[in-house]
Amino acid sequence: MKKRALKIGVLGPHRCTPEELEQGRQAGRKIAEAGAILVCGGLDGMMAAAAQGAKEAGGQTLGILPGDSADDANEFIDIALPTGLGLYRNALIAKVCDSVIAIGGYYGTLSEIAFALRAGKRVVTLGSWKIGRHGDSDAGIVEAATPEEAVALALSPGE
């Protein structure tokens, strides 16, 4: 059986700080250097930064778009999948990934984190949401301090 490349999602907002954008670009680069496929929402902000990093390192990118047109994808997306689902496409992003990295983010990122946890995927956060119940952190979420650490953690989703 052929071993398939891991699919690592990078989640984050449209509006990012310069630091977040650089973290996303570095994460995308490290994902590609590891031979994994970068998955994102395919639009601007964090999605474009991560996809740019992956392309700079010669990697493959998949953008799962909220609208009906592949032309909406940012310039760094190799495969643009228009869903017509709007924000509900966040569930697809979480489902197709082996693990995800959330950098920064607002409520859209929070929904992707929730979908990923519900699907049993590892969630690595880098300056993103801290989630737990009854004062306890969710065991499915691992915090990272750097993009390099975030990718290393995401590449070992079964551990």
C-alpha cells in the first residue's frame, strides 16, 4: 500500500498581525519541507501566508473555499476546491486534515478547532484559543511556542 502524504491544516484569521503572518509563512514552509500537504481555507490573511510558505519550499497546497468559484483562491493555492458552503466549509477543512495548527484567530478559527477536536484530530495552537471544560484543558489541544514546534507536533498526530 502506498504511503500517503500527511495533510496538515493551518487555521487562522483573515486579518492578522505581521507576527502572525510570519508565523503562518514559517509553518507552511516547515509543512512543505516535511513532505506534507498544506490545507487551508484558500483565501487571504493566514491562509495566504501559510500557502505562500509552503510554495516557497516547493510544497503542495489545497484550499477549501467557502464560495462557488475556484478563482477566489489566493495565488499560492495549487488545488482550489470551491464548496459553496460558506463558513460551514470549516468542517471540511478539519475533517480532511490529519492534524491542524491554529495561529491566532477569531470565531471562524474557533469553529475549525472545535470541528477538528470533534473529528478526533490533533490540534496544535500557536497564540490561539485556549479551550477547556470545568477548568481543565482539552487533551486534544497541544500548545506550541514556535512555528517549528507547532509543525513537529502536528506531524506526529498519533502520539
